[in-house]
Amino acid sequence: MDLGLTGRVAIVTGASRGIGRTCAAALAAEGAHVVLASLDPARNAEACAAIKSQAKGKVLGIPTDFTKDDAVRTLFDRTMSEFGRLDIQVNNAAYVGAGDFFALDEKKLAEAFEHKLNGTVRCSRYAIPHMRARKWGRIVNVAGGAAWHPQLGAITVGLNNAAMLNLTVALANDLGKDGILVNAVVPTSIRTERHDENIRKAMQKSGKSEAEVLAPRTSRIPLGRMGTSEEVSDVVTFLASERASFVTGSAWAVDGGASARM
Ligand SMILES: NC(=O)c1ccc[n+]([C@@H]2O[C@H](COP(=O)([O-])OP(=O)(O)OC[C@H]3O[C@@H](n4cnc5c(N)ncnc54)[C@H](OP(=O)(O)O)[C@@H]3O)[C@@H](O)[C@H]2O)c1
């Protein structure tokens, strides 16, 4: 299937590792020009170098702190001066700790939204005018299964991801007339470096083997295993493509069936 991505210009936030990195790599391999935006400059440069070797389009790294409005404006200004257009925005970056409801104070609550939702709002605000100008655009928001499985022990994760879905539908309803399609993916239990780190910590703390630590997580998944970031980026790449032309306002679970329902 030709995804029609050749020559499209995409920004992927949080592209230095995990799901964002495979999204950037997949879009670049399909012929899109891709801007990698993430916080740490060294990790950003390493990811750019690795992705360039497989890319059909151009790859540009712009280290960006998406909690800072000035930095986000610079990201879009530099993208426009380099490529002159923006077609695809993948809002994936996050740094969300699992904040317990009873441990939340005003500062922690404000920070929690700053580390996912607010960055997505900021990036979307800057992206939309460029897409409107060409009457074509794709915004893909990476939410997370906690949106559908609320827990007080991880309330900041759930609230952020639920808000990502709310924003997705609100934007989709308004932007369809401008040819801009807005969708979300909802991953759960994806083995990224961050996930592996958590598993290592849980093994150290409990003295259990990797299989023992993973068992309670995978037993709730109909496919019986964790997912890979490539399995998420395949869906993101489709939603970012020409082929998803009648899909907007949707939320695609990528979780091995963990959220399956009627
Ligand atoms: N993995 C899962 O199972 C899972 C489950 C549910 C939802 N999700 C969602 O999927 C997305 C990706 O998850 P992941 O596991 O791939 O994450 P990850 O490996 O922790 O990567 C996070 C990315 O976000 C970037 N980032 C963090 N703070 C930033 C900031 N202030 N400004 C710009 N970039 C920033 C990081 O950049 P640096 O290189 O600078 O650190 C990194 O590139 C997140 O939205 C997450 O909530 C993942």
C-alpha cells in the first residue's frame, strides 16, 4: 500500500526514544521529511543519526522543551524555514510520573499536566495554522490506556491521557472542514527503555525474575504479551497517511486487546 507520505513534513515530539523514535523512523522510511523534537540534545542527536541511515526523506533534530512556549515556537519557526510547510504533527512526548491522588499538592498537579497535555496543546496551536493554510493535515496524539482505566494511585497519568482523548475529539470536530484529521492512539504495556527500567526496578525490589514480574501484567492482555513500539508506530504511520482519509476523532487501542469492549 502506498501511504502517500513522500515529501510530507512531520514533527514528532519525544522522538529520541521509545514510541516517538519508531514513529519518526517509520515516517522517514516512508519518504516523509521528519523533525525530531525532544528534550535532551545528545539523545536527540543520536536518534537523528540512527534514523537518517534508513530515511528516504530529510531528518532534522531540534531539541525542544515542550513545557516552554518560546521553545515550541522556535521549533515551528525552524521547521517552516527549513521545509516551508507542515503536514503531520505527532504529539507523543511525555514525562508523567504516577502521581497518587492523596500525595498531590498544587505544584505537583500543575507539573503533571505540563509534562504531557500542555505540551500537546502548545504544539497543536502552532501546528494548526500551517495545516489550515494548505487544507491538509494529520494530528496524531499518543494517549495511554490509563485514560480508560482510572486509578487513584496513578491519577495524573489517567487525567492526562483522558484529556488527550478529549482534545482529540474537540479538534477533530472543528478541523474536519479544513482537511485536518485528528486521531489518537492508546497504547498500553509497550516495552520501551522506560518500561524495561521499571521492570528492572521491580525485579530488584521484589527479588522476582523478569517472567514473574511480567506475569500479572501480561495475564490481563488477551494476546498474552507486551507490545513493541514498532506496533504502535505502524498504527501512527497509517493515521498520519493519505490512506486514513475518512478517519478522524477516533482512538485506536494498541494494547493486545487489553481494553477490548463492545
Ligand atoms: N510505553 C508504554 O507502555 C506506554 C503506555 C501508555 C502510554 N504511553 C505514552 O506513549 C508516549 C511515549 O511513551 P514512551 O514509553 O515511548 O516514552 P519514553 O521512552 O519515556 O520517551 C519519552 C520521550 O519524551 C521526551 N520528553 C520528555 N519530556 C519532554 C519535554 N519536556 N520536552 C520535550 N520532550 C520531552 C523524551 O525526551 P528525552 O530524550 O529528552 O528524555 C523522550 O523522547 C507517552 O506519551 C506515554 O505517555 C506509553
